[in-house]
Amino acid sequence: MNADHTVVNLGPALAIAVAVLAAIAIIVNRYNDHALATATARAVGRAVGQLAALAVVLALVIHALWASALFVFIMAITAAATSAGRVSAHRADLRTTILCLAPVSASTIVIVVTLVAVGVLPAQGIAIIPTAGIMFGGAMNTTSIAGKRTHDELRTRHGEVEAALSLGLSPRDARLEIIRPTAATALIPGLDQTRSVGLVTIPGAFVGMILGGASTTAAAIMQLFVLISLLAVSAIAARLTVEMVSRCLL
């Protein structure tokens, strides 16, 4: 292990490795879909810029609780806008972004505030920002997948919705009959990650705590907390997304 306590050695070789791996992803995706290759290149570019900015911003805000709270709010808006773009299949508008705040951000904010209030999380940016970020990410992915899949299903099975309406079901119930099982697939990645942890994957929170000097027991407990919290926010996100789509809100 090097002196900086990182998993990989920082230096020119790492920069080359990252560039080569990015090129592989772009080239392979180009054979599948030219648009997908373009999206991959943009994602890589954004990741580089955003992580560089994150390192600078966190150094400034992480020591002030009010600044950390403001940063969490910005994270929530960004996550909601990302999901809104997926759900609406075009650039997110303000209305859709605001609506997506419910499944993407509401449960995370409630959980984080509660954990701080009862003393599980310290009222410090160093604890609040990464915890909220992990939960926002899980809820955002679930909302994006569930929203897109439910809209696709409603388009392809429109006749079944009409048949359900003809049998006397309300518009909401008719849509729910079609989209509820489909939306559940958005929860599969989180369930698989939780089931396979320690056997297939060794998550970043676990490794990060060990590198920071924590015991393996403390790291395992922290990772369990992360995984269970992800299951909770993802379940809420999927349920809210299904309900909002069934009511034609999203």
C-alpha cells in the first residue's frame, strides 16, 4: 500500500489506464450504437470535470454545516433533473424535475435528517454529504429505470390498458395492472448487490473505511448500513414512481 492510502498508485500510469479503459468503452459501444458511443464519451468527460470540481468544492463546504446542507440540496436537484430526463425521454423540464424530487430525494432527506437527529450520523458535512450522495444515487437510478420502463410498457401494452378500462377499472388501477410488475425490475440491481456483497463484490465504503484506519468489523457494519439504506430509498422511489406514472403525473 502506498503512503497516500489509496487502492491504486497515483501517477502517469493510472492516467493512461483510465484513458485506455474509456477508449475501450467508447469503441465497443460504437459497434452497438453510434449514439451510445457519443453518450459514453460525454459521460466520461462530465465525470472528469465533475469529480475535479467536487474535490475543490468539498474542501470548501465540508467543514460548515450550512454549506454542506446547501451542497446536498444541489445534489438533490441534479439527481431529480437526471431522472426527469430519463422518465420524459427528452431534456428535463422544470415541472418534471420538481415532480421527480419526490421519488429521488424525499426519502433520502427524511432518513438523513432522522439519523442526524437520533445521533447515528454526526452533524458534519464529512458524514452527511457522502451518505446523502449514496442514497440519492440509488433512488435516482431506481426512478430512472422504473419511470422509463413503465412508460415503455404503457406504450406497448396500450390495448391492455383499454381492456382494463372497459371492465370498469379506474384509469389509475388499469395502468397499475400493467406497470407494477415492470417497475419492480428496477429494484433487481440493488437486491443482487446486497445478496452478493462479500462474495462477489467488495464495495467502496468497506474498502474506504479500512484504508482510513477503521477495523474490518466497523467497515462491515458501515457497509451493511449503506446497503440497507439503499434498499429502503430504492423501494420508496420505485413505489412513488409507479404511483405518479399511474396518475399521469410523470
